[in-house]
Amino acid sequence: MPDRVLVAMSGGVDSSVAAALLVDQGFEVVGATMKLFCYGESVPDRPCCSLDSINDARDVAHTLGIPHYVLNLEDRFSLHVIQNFVSEYGRGRTPIPCVRCNSFTKFRDLLAHADALDCRYIATGHYAIAREGALYRGTDPAKDQSYFLWGIDRAVVARMLTPVGASTKAETRAAARRLGLSTADKPESVEICFVPDDDYVAVLERHLPADAPALARGPLVTTTGKHIGDHSGFARFTIGQRRGLPGGFSEPMYVVAIRPESREVVVGPEEALEGHRLTLDEVNWLAPPLLPGDACAVQIRYRARALAASVLARSDDTISLLLSTPARAITPGQSGALYGEDGRVLGGGVIG
């Protein structure tokens, strides 16, 4: 009997092609689309995470002749992703919900359903490469998505297939057209799935109390402590932001710190954004843990260049790193993904 594999089908071209390639390779493929939140009128149609995307995934599954299921994960997604998103902004931090979703919702539940359906493997359309129990960068640097996967469990990686991980986006679309898939020319999703029109403040306003400090007026101050104005809520700012700041300075000014305890948003020149040290919390390891003195590379935002670093200290769930060159806008709440010389994902954590 062929090996059975459960494929996470978002309704996009990448996961559609992943499923099709596995069918061609002789696997017994089962498709599953995750319904992550309640689709209301405030959430427009989009390439993923909408009712249309469920229908698109179902159409592809029908074309491939494979069964298709819809998994309702709304409660878990609300708890682990949306509530965390709101809480982090309320603390003056900038979260990455896609990392939380991969770490706490998608892969954990996909693996549980794979076991229930007697599937040996799980598969996704991510541009990353799972090989022999290890996870590596995708071949195409412009599409590599391994940055978002540092938080998944090693047990997941051991059973994970990534059929498009060694492809470019153009190659994936060409494969979809060759295979006659309806999603071949579907546009990519670039927004947070539960944030309509990219207006994350509206989401915070719906979930935070009316008197939440994160959305209350507070002082704008310089790095020297000079009061230069007021803002309408520190949750509207993130480290490195330039837009929305007062003018009148001899050089461009940026948000360099957020102090939720005093509601201060601190602004300063670009050089004030640079830092040589980095601490990661909630660390998850996909390889043997690094030790003090070990070298690695760390990527602190999607599509940013990974920087050479050395380990200063490590505890069970925290690691401190010294960067060989300064990083710009080290932002609490964002992710730091750790890599080895061969592009292997060693693990990662949340920037503290």
C-alpha cells in the first residue's frame, strides 16, 4: 500500500501544487483545509483564509481525485494567535501571528488529524525543505519561508514533506498550469489573515478594553527625554517606524523604543536603532541546542539578511546573542530564527 499523507491545502497555488506533486509521486493523498476564524462581512475575500479559499481547495482536491476535509480550528486559533496578537500589542510589542499559527495551531492539529486518519506524513506548500528529520531554507531565497517555521515541534519535522521547497514561485505556477489546477494564477496573500484591509488597530480596538493604555494618549519623547508631542496610543507604533512622527528635525527621526509602563514612544536618529546584542525568549530547538561560544546566523525579520552571531548565554528557553555586525530595529515580539552554515534551521525564539 502507498504511504498516506495529509496535505494542508490553503486554497492557494503552493499547497495545490504540493498536493498534485505528491499524487504524481504515488502517495495516497488526503487534503485538509483549516478554518481558523469566523468569516464575517468585515473580512474580505482573499487568496487564503476565506470561504472562497475553502472552495478553491475543494475544487483542486476534486481535480486530483483526492478526499478533502475542512478542519475547524477557530477556538485554538483565537486562543493562541488572535489573543496573543492583541496581548503583545498591548504590551508595546510587535508580534508575528504567522509564527504563532504555525507553532501552536496549524502543525500540531494537522499532525493530530494525520494520526486520526492513519497518515504517515503531513505536507504543506511552504518554501522550506524538510529532509531526514531536519528543516532547511527553501532553495529560492526570494520565497524562503523557513523563518516562520522555527517554532514547530521536531516530531512534526520528522514526518513533514515540503514538495515545493526546492522550487521557485515561477516554477510552482508553471507546474499548476501544466497540471490544470484552478489556482494556477491566484494572487498571493500578503496580509494577516484576520486583519481586514491591513488595519490591525481596528482589531485591537475590538478586543482591548475601551480604557486600554495601548490605545490611550501618551507622550512622544526624544532619546534625551525631550517632550515633542503626544500620540494616540503606543500600539499604533513599532520600532523603526518613521511615518506619523513630528517633523522639524535636522535629520530623519524613527521610533527607537516603546515604554508601555509610561506610555512613552521614544524617537531618535537612525543610528539609535542599531544594536549588537539580542535576546530570544520562548526558544524552540529543531537541532541540538547551541552552547555559549557557539557560532550561528540569526534572522530577525522576514527577508532580512541573516547576521553572524555568537552565543553569549543560554538557559532552558532563553538565549543571548552577540551580533558580528549591528542590526537595525531589533523589535520586541518579532522572531529571531537561528541557522547553521548549511541553511539548516537550528531553532528560534521571540525577541525580548
